[in-house]
Amino acid sequence: MVRSLKARILIGFLLLIAMLLVAEAMTVYKYVNLNISAQDMIGNNYRSIEASQRMLEVVDEEETAVLSSINGSIHESYMQLNRADSAFYGAFTIASNNITEPDEDRYILAIKTAYAEYRNEWQKLFMTGFRRPDFDWSFYENIHRQYLLVKDAIESHMRLNHNGMYRKAAKMQNDSRQAIMPGIISNVAVLIIALVLYFFIYIFFIRPVDQLAEAVKNYSPRQGRLQFSPIAEDEIRKLAGQIQNLIDKQVIHTRAEEQASNGTK
């Protein structure tokens, strides 16, 4: 058992500092990990959404090019379709290399299959449809049907990543609450330890000092000894003992003077 009052107070403050350091370290650690994971998760979903948005823009451009070719701009429209086709596969590559959601590879495969059929249909238009003397609108109907299927597949992929982003945002909100919990716990712990520390300081220091001061104030030579009983073996007891020694010496000295005075008479 620690008997030194100074050591008790020092241990109390060291314990308080240690708990604060541990709580702050846990808070910083969780916050850093949460920040890194948030950037990764949201970034991956955002890249997939951007890729889906780009694919939608490209198929819209291709649909416009198909209609322009039917209206007579065959060569320019074909060149535009080829450029759009390259852009589509560029965006598709980004999406296919950034799979982060459950079953996302199935959505990617659906886009790939639907677009391959859509591409095959508009290529048929240029390879076969424009070579006929009378334009067969069934070519465009097939193209438009596949165009709608491609858009639906891309939009499904986009919704998947949108939902994933919202779900992860909700998870991050919950994780952020958990990240600040050590800080809240540390504040509560500081309050509790401060109260406990105050209790010990009061019990082992303030009250004994008050009692010692009151005992010295009320001391009478008839008592012989101080009316003071410390509860611990600490500096307060030592101080009381030294005061008692001083009183005893004073009593001995007084008696000696009285005896000397009586002897001279």
C-alpha cells in the first residue's frame, strides 16, 4: 500500500493522464482508418457511377448517329459511331476493373452482352441496310430495341453503385459515432477520476489537515497529547507526531523551569 500522500496524488494524476492518452490514441486511430476506408469505398463507387454515366452518354450519341445516318449522313455518322464505340469500351473497362459491390460482375456482364448485341445491330445497318434500294425500318427497330436494353443494363449498374454509396455512407455515419466514443468515454472517465481524486485528497489531506489544525487550536496542557487520530501512515501523521514532540519538549522545558524556580525558593 502506498503510504506517501505525495505518491498517492501523483499516481492519481498519472492514471488520469494515461487514460486520456489511451482514449485520444484510440480516437485518432479510428478516425484515420475511417477516413482512409471512406475515401476508398466512396471513391470506388463514384468511379463506377461516372463510368456508367459516360456509357449512357455514349449510347445516346450512338443512337443520334444512327438516326443521322438514316437521314442521309452515312459516312459522318459511321465515323461518329466508331469514335463513340471506342469511348464506350474505355468507360466499360473502368467499370469492369472497379468491381466493389456484391454481384456487380453480373451487372457488368449484362452491359457487355447487351452492348455487343446493340453494336452488332447498328453494324448490320451499315453493312446491309443501306445497300437495299428501299430502307427497311426493321433495322432501326431492332437497333432501338437493343439501345433500350443497353440503357437499362447500364442504369441498373448505376443504381447498384448509388445504393452501395448510400449504404456505405450510413455505415460511415455509424462508424463515425463509434470513432468518437473513446473521446466521450475519456471525458466521462476524467470526470469520475477527478471526483475520486478529489475524494481521496479530501479524505487523506484536506480533512486531516483541518482536524490537525483544530486539534492544535484546542490543545490544553491538561490534555497531555493532541486530540488527533490520523487514518493513514502518511505525512500528516508525521506532522502530527512532530507537533506532539514539540509539545512534549515544551512541556518538559516548562516543568524543568518550574522545578528550577521552586528549587531556588
